Amino acid sequence: MSGLLLNAAACAAIAMSAFAFVWTLHKQEYKDTNLPSLWALILFWATIALAFLFVCVRVIAAFYGYTGVDRICYYLASIPLAFLPVSLVFFIVYVVTGDKRASLAMSLIFSAFGIVYLWFLFTSEIAGPEVTYWATIFSIDSDAAITVYLSGLFIVPTAMVIALLGIILARKISKRHRYRIALTLVAISIVFDFILVDAIAIWDVMQVVSRIFILIGVVLAFLAYHPPDTLQDRLGIREIHDEIEVIDG
């Protein structure tokens, strides 16, 4: 089987798993105070699903030699990925402060970063696609776009995730709540980090490996809210199913 088909299968699995997780979050009942963080989580994972749906199409297009479709889908996928930190930042700020206005203000700042990144991306030269056995790779010939992506769209949100994890784990909370928070943030961190690896991959196998880890991150996020019985028994968190709740402050 071609490595490109394995690549496409990984992308399809990411999209379907993320959509499934979004659906389960949407169907649950939550406290009103948790709704802003709930919708931020839903938007985050829906953005992942949408982006990798486009990525899946572009990999399949590359497999069949449709480089034009590959290029179009590359640009389409870059749009949701550019705004991925927006919902994440809203979620983090709301969990820490409980203030929707502050959360919205910070989200707008990162929306501006996303717009600036897309402007540099769409106005710069994009080399590719370079289609190999494993992957289809584009190269961005814009230092400005790369700088905005790394500084505004990756480093700061990642630091915020790590800080939130430290803050939450320092609090005295129930074991089930600690499990859900820790695993959710670890899942988000894995997904976020390997999306960066995917974006800058110059080695074709690295692209496939990064997408497998992104899939693992999505699965971990699902397990944070729907742990199997054996895991609940082992960790002593069986009561986690008695009350489904979104992480809040």
C-alpha cells in the first residue's frame, strides 16, 4: 500500500475522531457556568476536524496526481489551522479568570495573529507540492509567516497550556477532575505540538508520524471524557461518569 494512502487514512481518522468527540461533547448536559469553556473546546476540536478533512483530500489528490487540488486544499486547510489558537486561548483564559470579556479580548488578539499569518502566507511564494511515497510537502518562502506562526500562534498558546496545567494541578480538586483536566491538556498539547511538526516537516516520513501522534492526541482527549471501565477501576475514578463536566475555574 502506498505511503500516501496511509497518510490519507491517518488524516481521515483524525477528522472522524475529532468530529465524533465534538458530537459527544455537544450531546452532554453541562452547567450554565461551564458553557463558554464547553463551546471553546467544541470549536477547538471542530477546527481540527475541518482542517484535517481538507488535508485528507489534498493527500488523496496528490496520490492521484491532481497537484492543483492538492495546492487548493493546502490553502483551505491553512485557514482553520491559523485560527486554532483562538478557541484554545479563550478556553484557557476563561478557565483561569471566569471572565468572558477577558477571554474574548485575548481571542481577538490571536485572531489578529491568524489574519496576519494568512496574509503573509497567501502573498508569499509557496514551493511545491513535492510528492513522495509518504507525503505531499509544501515549503513556505516567507520568514515573516514562519515568525508569526511560531511566536504568535504556537509558542504563546503552548506556554499558556503548560501554565494552566500547573495551576490546575496545584489546586485541591477531586481525583476524577484532576484526571480529566490533565489528560485534556496533555491531549491538546500533543495535538498542538505535532501540528507544528507537520507544518514544518521537510522529511516525508515525519509528516506521517506527526499525524499519527495527532490522532493519538484526539483519542486521549476522548478518553479524558469517556474512560473505559478498566481504566476507571485502575485509577479509582469510576464516579467520573456520574457527572460529566467541562473544566472550569
